[in-house]
Amino acid sequence: MRAYENRKYYGQRRKSNPSAISASKEAPLDQVYSLVQLAKCIQDVNIPKGLNKKVLFPNRIKTGDLKWLVVDYLVALQPLSDFLFRLDVSISVSLLQCIAEHRLAMDLGACKWIPTITLAFLFLIFTASLWNLEPNQADQYPFPGDLTNMILDKLEGWSLGKNGFTEDINKRGLKAVGPNLTTCHPSYGRTDLLVNCCPSGFQSPVPLVDFQFPDPQSPLRIRRPAHAVDADFLAKYDKALSIMKSLPHDDPRSFNRLANLHCLFCTGAYDQQNYNAPVSIHRTWLFFPWHRMMIYFHERIIGSLIGDETFALPYWAWDIPEGMMMPDMYTNKSSSFFHTERDASHLPPNTADLNYVSDTNISREDQLDINLSFMYNQMVSGARKTELFMGCKYKAGTEGYCDGPGTIELAPHNALHTWVGSSLNPGREDMGKFYSAARDPIFYAHHSNIDRLWEVWTEVNKHQLDITDPDWLESFFFFYDENLRLCSGYNQTGLFL
């Protein structure tokens, strides 16, 4: 797994308004731009770890942490002198080198005054920003890291030129999608059914932690096809799933709470950060990365419940002939994998129809041939461009939603959800509808294969069709981990899981 730069990000970057900069204010823009570059320089220097705890350690912290430190001090109203006292001489040297590279237009005097000027300026912006925030906007920045984003966005927004862009603007995801967790509300599971999947206490912000990749030396988790797992694996998984289903609903690791994640993010139960628009990850380019993160955390929670760091979910290999029927493990009525809300006429030995619309009477051999030809189209001939496979470009805001599913999402993904769901229910629940699909344990095997096929497509195309758009890379979501911590992670996290 490759590393990426973690940043604490609970609030989406605020959209700048170029029209707010009048002609009379264009004269000092060079100086304001200098301060923006200076802020970026400060992000790049090495600061002794633990500075915000008033304890100095020799280790270095990753790029970007100083900006959280700055706001920690502002929020706590620590004297600036207390902060400056702890700065190392090497930091000033790094700052001077960075400033020289950016050729700042503003003469800031001796290097020892650089932090003072910057912090004083940030403090003014911080105070002015909070003063002008509406109450509902202030709620979207509940933590120090969130306030930092607000401050830096103010700085960069005020440094815009006539066209409203700085030289680095294309490197940032200004229209990245992410949820405001305090805005949960009932949503429609079907056009005729209003459902409420919100967790209790969602109105109160929960402290976040940045997602961290596991230690590279930790045991490797290897997913295997569900039709080929052995009895020992089934016993462990059955035990873990029984424990998960027995946990109380207020435990974020409980089976029902985890199942409701799909309801929350796929039916529009959350509003986007800073926009009166719902988050809905299906039928867009967010489909693959969001589901990858969902099953990743689900997998880790299951492993932790039985103390097995090597546990990995099985995948339903419906893209190969051996796996083109419902795996036997999900039909055992005495196991935790069994689910009543399925179409009884589609149980083994019936062959799955990967492009299912309605039942047909064709032989198994013919269905296998049809399925294999269909998979070639969905994975190769019909997926030669990024958007064809990944889905349309979903951007933040009321005008940013698109409706264009990728080849695999449209089918076999949607088709098999419908094929598994019960024909006795109006929406072929549970698997047949977003709000209820994850209540069926087979959901996780289904999506483990979806996740596998994303990796196959990526490798077949030698990463040449990977998405590089910052709005996709910086879209963000939140999941509880096995230690009951609410983790924040970007879409780019999903690239390396």
C-alpha cells in the first residue's frame, strides 16, 4: 500500500466568491498573496512533535500539521509569545528557504518576526470569520482542524486575481463532495417509503481521527472466493457475524448500524458540507471508492471481534463460471449468513443472470456463455474510458450531481442486487433497494467482488485511466473503525486500501 498525505478535514473547503473583490481592493493583492504563500511555507516546515501539548520531542511531524497547531493556539487563546518561544531556529531557516523559492513580494523583515506577523494576521481573519458566520455555519466547523480550513480558505479567497484563480487553484478539490454528519434526516427508501436510518445523537459532532494505514508489517489479509472457503473459515466468520448481530444498536460496530451506513449515504440522508444538497454516492464516480471504504472497515471490525488480524471477507465470484450461482454458505439456515428476504427461485443450483431484468427459461450452459460475454463488455470493450467504467463526475453543490453509472455498477451490480432480493417485497428488498441492501450478509461478498473488479480493471489498463481530478481525490467520508473511533478519509484513501 502506498502512503498519502493525511489531513484532518471535517468541513469542505469554502467556495470563494471572486465577485466580492472590488477593483478598489486590487492594489494590495500582491501583499495578500504573499501572506497566502507564507502560510503555505509554514505548512511545509518541520515542527517538533507535541508542540501543541507544550512538550518538545525530537521526532518530526508530517507536512501540514503546523496549520492545525496554529488554530489550536488560536482557539485556546494561548499567548503568541508562548508559541514563538517554542519555535526552533531551524524552522526559520526552512521558512527563509521556502520564501526565497516563492519570491514573496512583501518585505517581512527579520525572519524572527515571520511567525508573529503570520499568526497575528491569521488571528484577525479567524476573529472576523467567526463574527460573520451564521450559527448553522459555525456548527460545521466544530474542531480546530476545521477552523484552519476556514482560515486558509479566507486567505486564498482574498488573494484571487481578476479571473478568480491563483496559480495553485487547479491542484485543490474545490468541488469535492463530503457529508455534514449533523444534518441527518429521513429519506426515501422507495418513492412510496420514507425511512429514518439516522444514528442516535447525530446532532452532536463527534471528534475525528485521521485514517491511518495499518503497519506494513502487520499480517496480510487475503480475500478468497466464497465458493471455495473451508470449514474453519466459515466457523470463524459465522462466530464473528453472530457477535456483531448481538451488539446493541448504539454500538457503531453492530451489524444493523453498519448496514444503515448504506442507507445513509445512498438515499440522501446526509446533506453535503456547506450546501443544501444531499450526498448520494450511487450512479456516480463515488460508487467504487465509497464501497471500498465501507467493506474495508466492516472487514476490520469483524476481524477484531474474533481477534483475527488476518480475517478477510470472501467475495462472490459471479464473474467466473464456478461462482455464477449464490454461494452455498449463504443458504445454510442454521448459520448467521442466512437471510430470509431473498428470491427462493434463485437459490442454488440456479445460475445467476448478470444482466437480470426478469426471469428467463434458458439452460445453464447458455446463461454461462451470456454472462461471460456480458462481463467482457462491462470490463473491457465497454469500459475503455474512465467515465464509462467509474461513472460520471459528481461535484459538490446543488448543481453538481450527475446521473451516469459506470458499466459495472449498472450491471452486474444493480442486476444482482435485484436478482437476489425477494420477489415478495415491493422493492425486492432487502438486496433490491439501497436502504435495506446491507441487511443481507451476501451484500458484503457481492461488493467484495465489485471491489476486486475495480482493481482488475485498473491493472488491465496499467493505471493509465486512474482519476486525477482533485474533486474526486479530495471527496471525503467518515467510518467507525474497530476501536470505535470515527475516522475521516479521502477518496484517495480508497486507491491504496
